[in-house]
Amino acid sequence: METILIISNFPDEKSAKQLAEALIHQHLAACVNVLSPCASVYRWQGEIESAEEIPVLIKTQRQHYDRVEQLIKMMHPYELPEVIMVPITGGLPAYLQWIAAETPLSD
């Protein structure tokens, strides 16, 4: 089992929560944190932009990454959504075991 954290941002709380519920319903994530709005500043198509976004933290297993990425791209309104995978190299063993139990591999 390889536990990962997937980070994304959504333009509003409603779309972030819709993703969270879909991921949990499909057992693709054990937990999704929908955080408070933050200010994002970035360059897009040569222009400096800023937007209020809702950060989303997704805890799952590496084997689910492709399906999670696909679901984010399908549900996200942005042309190029942020999707970053971070390996979790340590943590409370019981918590990591809970993530594995909540995201069983069906392959």
C-alpha cells in the first residue's frame, strides 16, 4: 500500500464538496478536506491573475490516482485544474491503515 495526498483547488465550495462526495461515495478517497477560501496568485496565458479558491486535500492510495485525476478533470470547471500528488512517507500507522481500509483496491 502506498498512501498519497492529492491537492487541488476549486473556484467555489459547492464544486469542491461535490467532488469530495463523489470521491468518498466511489471509495476513491478515505477523507477529503474542503478548506477555507484562499487567495491564489498565478500567471495564466501571459497575464498575472488572482482568484479566491477552495483548497481540497484528498487522502487515498496510489493505485487510485488515475481515477481520482480523471474525476477531478471531469468535474472541474477550469481548463487546466491543479492536480498534485504527494507521497505520504510516514504517519500514524492506524490512520494510514484506515485510509487503506476505506479505499479498497478493486483491480
